[in-house]
Amino acid sequence: MDSLIQKAAIFGAAGAIGSAVANELERRGIPFRVVGRTRAKLEKAFGNFKQAEIFDADLAELRSASAAARGVDTIVYTVGLPYPSHHLHPVLMRTTVDAAIAMGVRRLVLPSSVYAYGVPRSSRVPETHPRMPETRKGQFRKEQEDIALEASKKGPIASLIVRLPDFYGPGADNSLANPVFQAALAGKTANWIGQVNQPHEFVYVPDTGPAIVDLASCAECYGEAWNFAGAGEINTMDFITRIYRAVGRSPKYRTVGRGLLKMMGWFSPLYKELPEMLYLQETPVILDDSKLRAKFPGVRKTSYDDGIAQTLDWMRKR
């Protein structure tokens, strides 16, 4: 059966989620274009992929974004931004939508985060949960999602949102969890932002590629948002303990609270942005993805123990 996607473009392909999507498109034999700012980085990551076309572009510039969108029918937008630059999320999404429409792109897929939901009002958060972010970064994410979904309502482009929890795994160097793996391998003390004895969930990065491509390949899945949760709810301290035990060490960690973060923010733009996100550790968002699992009963979710082992293997080989 022919694929719905004849050729895709991955905007922000060099990041963890973009790489996972690229791996899945390559596995399925679907041609795709990997788009990013630095050609050398793209060549290093995707130079051996048979289906990949390398394309360096500045996605903040409409002409450059349009060139990156030319000749594809589906854009998967996986551009990641550091916290101090989160205000650019809606700006870049507007440019991407304008470029996609100008080039006749038919579909737009936006992997997003839990930020737009705000403080959870239920123990499990389905797609019908209100999006009422109380943080600036959550508001920027909501605006980004709204731009994508509004384009779908007005046509001529169809869009969908895939909301993901915190992630970990190969390539996820900028995640909250991967520094814990690095500390465990080095026999050092891990730093954890916020409360440690709380429920949380993490999605294993390689699992996101198949789920995102399944959704992107499903015509009736467009025009709405979909949650893709991790392997299940897990206590953060249990997660950290499993990582250290997997390397044969007793867990060592310290928590970094609001007061210390504010002081560190005097010297670092990154740490200045962290206190407003501590609510995610105090009142965690645990996603309900029963809608996605009903649509795709075979969706893969790697267990925490297996994901931890595979992440450690990847780090040892770097």
C-alpha cells in the first residue's frame, strides 16, 4: 500500500526527536529532507541515510524556510529551543506555516510538550484537558500549537499536534534526565531540578519516531492533538535509583530548589528561566494517551529498565 507521505521534511532534524523521526522514515523507506542551520552537523548525523536529503536553512527567514519546504508534502517540525529563546516558538511556527502554504505542503506535524496544559487539574491529563498555562514558556508553546491548528482549520494545510512528556535516551543530551546518566557513569552526584520524591513520566526517545510517523501517515488523525505518554508513571527517585543500579552503583543525588535556582539565575540566563517550571516537579503532568493507543494498539513503549540499559550503552560508545 502506498504511503500517505511521499516526501517529508524534518525541520530541526538534528535534535533528539527529529533524529528519531528520521530513523523511522528511513526504516520505512520514505524519502525525507533533513533541515537545520548547520550542514556539517546534518552530514554527520544523516550522511549515511539512503532516504535523506541534506538541506541547511535558516528557518527564521521566510525565503529560506520556503526553500526547505519546496517539493515535500509533509513537514514534521521538531525545532528545539533553549529556555531563554522560548519566545521564538510562535515566531518560527508562523514562518513555517507561511512557508508551507506558499510551497503547497499538505500536512504539518508538530511534536509539542506538556507545557501548554499548565498545572494539571486531574491525575491523568487527556487531550481534552484545558490548556491554561501559567508560565511564559507554556504560553509560548500554546501560541505555537494554536498557529498550527488554526492553519488546519482555515486550510489548505492539515496539521496535528503530538504532546510528549520529558524524554531520555540516545541523543537526548538537552533533556532533564540524561545528565543523571552521565553522573551515574562517572560515579558522581546527580543534580535534579525540583522535588525528587514525586511521580513523573519519561518517554524513551526512539519510541517517539514510530508514534509520530504513524500519526503523520494517518489522514483522519489531522486537525487535532494527540498525547503520547511514556512507559508509565514512575517515582523520580526510583528512576534515578534504577540508573545508578544499572551501572552497579548506589544512587547519589542532590536536589536544586527554587531559592538556589534564583541565585544561580543571577549569573546564568538558563537558570533564570528554570524556577517557573518547577511546578512540573511539584504537580506533575501525567499524560493519558488512551486515544492514541486505541488508534494504534501496537504502539511501542520501551520499559524503563530496557530504556535505561540502552541509553547507558549508547553513552559508553560515544
